[in-house]
Amino acid sequence: MLIQGVDIDPILHEAGLKVKKALYEKVKDSDMGNFLENITTSWETHSLGSMEVKNLQPLTIGVQDCFECSGLPYLSRPACAFDSEILESLFSLYNQEEVKVMETECYALGDKQCRFVIE
């Protein structure tokens, strides 16, 4: 659909919103290190890709073999609306305030991984 020019980001965004509460209950921990480890484990358990924390300031997460976009051709834009929404939801719940997630690298941009910066 993306190759044909159909914007499925709103659908993926909604899907991410629907799973946020259930997923948060499974990964939450008062310790940020444990919380990050739980998210990483969950990501891999559910075959969403291989996640790694790249930096803590700003919090930056890399995903190898992203389920959402690793097989896509070059689209000249990031293609991970589902991943972005899940991460935004999880960290907003954790911080008890809204955070923003920006995808700065993506397979659909020609990068070798997806990278998300959480602000």
C-alpha cells in the first residue's frame, strides 16, 4: 500500500494507541533501566525487531530488523508510525507526561536501522 502511495500511518498510529495500556502493564518498572530492558525484551519476544538503547541523553533507541519497514523499498520518509506510537505511549505513561518520539533513521530512508529519539 505504501508503494502505491496510500498513507497507512493513521491506521498504524491508532493500532499503537490501542496496545499501549496492555503493553505498559507488562513492561512497567519504577527503575528506568529495568523499564528499558523490559521494553527491549518485549520488542524481541513479539518479533518487532532487535532493540538497543543507543544513548540516554536524549534517550535514543535503535531497532535492527524492524518488522514494520525493513523489507520496504526507499520511500524518502520514515515508515514506522506503529513503533513510534508505541514508544511515545510507553514513555508518556512512564513519565506521567506527554513525550514526543521522532524517528531519525529508518530502513525506508535508506538507513541500516531505525532510530527513535524520545524527548
